[in-house]
Amino acid sequence: GGVFTLAAAQLLPEDLPDREVLLLAAFTVVVGSLLLQGSTLPWLVRHAGLPGPDPAEDALRAAELGDAANAAGLRRLDELVTGREPVDVIKRLRDRSMARSHAAWERLGRPLADQETPSNTYARLRMQMLAAERDVVIRARDDGTAPGEVLSAALAAIDVEESLLDRQDELESLEHDRALVPAPRGDRCEHLESAPVGGPHPASACEDCLVEGTTWVHLRTCLSCGHVGCCDSSPRRHSRAHFGAEGHPVVVSAEPGEAWRWCWVDEELG
């Protein structure tokens, strides 16, 4: 690949005749190859009849995978906890793990024209905080008031946290008659196997949020009784609360263009 070509060229001895010419030739070959591939691949995909990338399907798969990873991480935490650890530390670990999972699900659903998702609000505000923190460290560097290794460690800590922020770009609105579902699998749980399937079940509001005067992010419809509740990224998590109260196992997305289902019992997408 191009990386190996350039890396090999850099290993040429410094005293090799025409070394600079060889480096330029390697660079030209790599750039030319990338340009050729970039211009011909779309043509080949179209003429081969291959489906193009689908951001909505990719987002749904990413959310499913993130949920599975989150569950594995929490199970491992439960195995490690001895009871001697500070309660607030364990809570922070759980909250952070859940926040990453919620951020992936927030990419789905109708675009929120009048509000940000919780993860994007957090990322936007924390980015501004980190910028202010970086300014202080840079001023200390310019003033010579802190040793170089201290400055490097402080800037590295800020850079690492900035890179880990869950910044999510919104998807384009899905067509209302689309039915976004995960790829077929033959090992769905018994609750998903017995629950009804069909097209989208769009709803406009969380019933319990309207009563309480609270807000929601995205909506889910119970496939047992039709109750519409808000998702886990919402402050009150009424869909999960409905499952806890009634035991109805499967919900379907109530967002336009989405027909994926979720089993609360087995924590499985279908």
C-alpha cells in the first residue's frame, strides 16, 4: 500500500545518489494511485450494482454493537467490584459507560431541530471548557512559569479527553415510508420472534412526559399495548419504566422511517 511505499522510500540511505528524486517518485506514485482509485471506485460500484453505504444502517449497527460492548463492560465491572471501592467511583464508571451507549442511539431518530441531543450538548460545553483550560496551560508555557514536562503532561491530558468526547453528527431525515431494521439473523430471542413486525410506528410525543411536563429525546412504542414512552437518553426514560411496571418485553422505534425493535428482557435488537 501507499504507506509501505513511502515508509520504504524513507529508509533509503542518506548518501544514496538521487535519493530526493526517488522520494519524489514514490510520493507521486502513491498520490496518483489514490487519485485513480478515488475516481474509478464509484464508477465500478455503480456498474457492478453494489449497494452504496447507508449511514442509517451503519448507525443502527453501531448502536447495537455499542450496547453489546457496554453490557460486557458492566458485567466485567460487576465481577471486579469487591465492595471496598468508593461508591461514587463505581457510579462514575457505570454512568460513563452508559453515556457512550446512549450517544450511539441518539444518532438515530428524527433530527431535533429545536434542541441538541444530551451527548452533543455535553460535548459542545466540554469542548469550550477544554479550550479555556488549554489557554491557561499555553499562557503558562509562554510565561515560562511551569517546567516543560508539566506543560506537556497537562496538554496531553486535555488532548486525550478532547479526542474521547462523543460528538455525533446527525443523520439525514429518513423517508417516512422506509422501515429501518437490522440485518436478518436466525437467532433472535423468543420475545422478538413472537412480537409483531411491520412498517414504522411514528409517534409525536411521550405520553408520560406530557403529563409530567418533562422533555424527551426519541420515542418507543410498546408492541404489547401501544404505550408510547421516551428512550433511555431522555431524562425520565418512560419506555424502560413502562417495561419495569408492566413487563411488556418488546418495543419498536416510534421515529419516522424506523421499524427496528428492542427486547428489554434479552437486551437484543430485532
